[in-house]
Amino acid sequence: MDYFLLFTLWLFFVPGVFTVIIARVTVSVSVMKGDSVTLYTNVTTTQQEEILWYFNDTRIAVIAGDLSRICTDVQCNEDTERFRDRLNLENQTGTLTIKNIQTADTGVYQLKIFSRSSISEKTFSVTVDAPDKVKTISVKEGESVTFDPGVIKTTNYVMRLYFNDSLIAEITGDQSKICTDDECKERFRDRLKLNNQTGSLTITDTRTTDSGEYKLLISSRILQNSVSITSLKTFIFTVIDSGLSSAAVAGICVAVVLLFVAAAVGVIYYNKHLQAGQNNPTAQSSL
């Protein structure tokens, strides 16, 4: 991801009366399919006369005074309905959020801001990749498992991990929490290990009751507060029953040993009687 200033041009017309400042900034960002992406204006609408958003030269949102519109253009709204119910325009700042972003949303998003004395432009080059965001994991009972967010941790970083919709771990900046409610503490008692550096969570000594859906929600603000990304990863986790409990296994071992002992005693008893019969013909004839 790159953040760089293309150029800044100051044009002065009639010094002291009217000044036009044109600034152009380009931001490049790569996101994953299904993420929510927020593109910031870093201004407030009270200071501006008009804010416009374009996608590949098609206008998709506008704020003019107290009025705001999303997808007013035919290409945006009717032909492909590309952004149906997926755009959110923040009225106070003009910040634009694209929810559940798709690979077809890859392209150039252009922001134009007009005020009484200046014009500024900001371009976001957004690339959407499509990896598998649902991962299936299975381990044997008693083994450990690690859920890895697979992202680079930044200072403006929030990670929350849910088990069947219950929050079990959270990292906010340098602060972290594990199992804040009693039910979570009881279920995962002393078995959760959270890595503050990578954001990964490890469950030790897994049990069959740990099986379920784990959701990892990651929010990060990057590129000098120009873009924020909210990503959701899902882990379908299964703990395979390793078999009988240790007590049951011990019981079976004892039973097997006793069976072998009984068989050995029976063989000895049989051999003794067989030998006694061979040494006593009278007893053998009487039979």
C-alpha cells in the first residue's frame, strides 16, 4: 500500500481577493473480498460547499450543503446496480464506506472537494482480492489450535474474536482482554493464550465442547488516516473425540490383563489334569 503526493499547485488570482488551491493526492490500497472499506475526506462539511465521489469517472455520491445523495447516476443505480445498499455516506464529513466489497469494485475512487477558496482532489486506487475467508480446522481432543488473523498489526488496530457470537478475546492497540464474562471464563478456564504482537489466539487442551464457529473481526486504520478496513474471517473448528477417557482405557487394560491371567491359569489346570490322567490308567479306564 502506497501513500504519496503527486503534486500540489497553488494558483493565485487577484492577490488578496480570490485564491484557488488545487491539491491532488493518490492513495493505493489492497483489500480482501467481503471487507468493509472506509475512504476518509478528513474534512467537515460545514467548511465545504460541495463534496463529490466518483467510481471510474461515474458519480456515485454527492453532498451539497445540507443535502446528500448516493448513486444518483443511471450507471451506478440501474444498469448494473453495482453498489446496491452497500454505500454509506457520512453527512458530517463526506466520508464514504463501501460494505461487503466485491472484486468488481476494483478501480479508481475519486474525491472532489469544493469550498469557497479552494478545490482539492483525492484519488483512491482500490484493488480487491478474493481469498477464501472461511477456514475449516480440526484437531484431536487434547491438542492445541491457533487462530491466526493473517494481517499486519498496526497501532490503529482492533481485533475481536467471537465463539458462537460470544466475545472471548479482544485487542485494542496495546491493550488486550480475554474472557470478561463468567460463562467464557468457565468454558475456557486458563486455556486461552493471546499474542499481542500478532493478534493470534491459541486454545490449549481442546475439548469437544470447543467445536463451533469462531469469527475474527479486524478493524484497522491505515495510510495516515486516509483508509480504514474492517475484515471478517470465519473459522469452522471441530475437535475430534480422541476415543475413550483415560479411566476407561485403564479399565480395559486391567480387564485384558485379567483375561490373559485367567487363560494362563486355565491352560495350567488343564495340563495338570491331562498329565494326571496319563499317569493313572485306572482313573483313565474308569472314565
